[in-house]
Amino acid sequence: MQFPDDDNGKMLAAMADAGIDLSVALDVDFFLVFEDQRDAESAIEELGKSDLEGEIELLLNDDSGKWELIVCLNMIPEYDTIVEQELSLHEFAQEFGGITDGWGVMQHQEGDDEFAEDDHECSDDCKH
């Protein structure tokens, strides 16, 4: 696969090289960063009212002391779609004094105990 020679293109190329199937929908995390907790909380409240379909999480980054709003969208990670979503979120974050700080995809890797399979069998009541 060929990707543009920018940060987004390099990320997608690295994902493809790692064997991630970029033709299927993945949970893509977009990171928005705010200096002020109230600005971050206002942003999350506004996102909650929007038609954005995804999960939203707000965390305090202990290292930087800044508030990180993580917007997780299930989408096919196509270059143009990623760029469009990142630009849209950047413009949104600026309205609340924030900025975007990239995106990523969590990937199960060998040796990750957190994702170890258990003996659980899914039923109709499962939430995952």
C-alpha cells in the first residue's frame, strides 16, 4: 500500500507493515489536549451532545499535567477519513482552548497479559 509522506501516512504504513488489516473498521483513538480541566470538561460535555458516534474518555496526564480527551471512533482507517476527522476534532478542540495530539490504534501484541484469553464464553448478556 502507498500512503502520503506525512505523519498520518507514516502511521498507516507502519500499521500495514505490522500486519493490521486496514480494510476493516478499527477503534481509532484521537487525542485532544487541554491545559485547563474546565475547558476539557466543557469540551466533553459538548461532544456528548453531538451526533459523534464513539466513546469519550477524559484523563489527567500525570507527566504533562494536561487533560487528555480521548475520542475513540470505530472506523475504517483510510487516509482521507483520518485526516478529515483529525481536522474536524482540531477545530473543535480549539473552540475550548485545546489542540489535537495525534491518533492511534490499540493493537494486541504477543506477551500482553491484559489481553490474555480466558475461559469465558459469550452469552446474549455480554457487553463486549
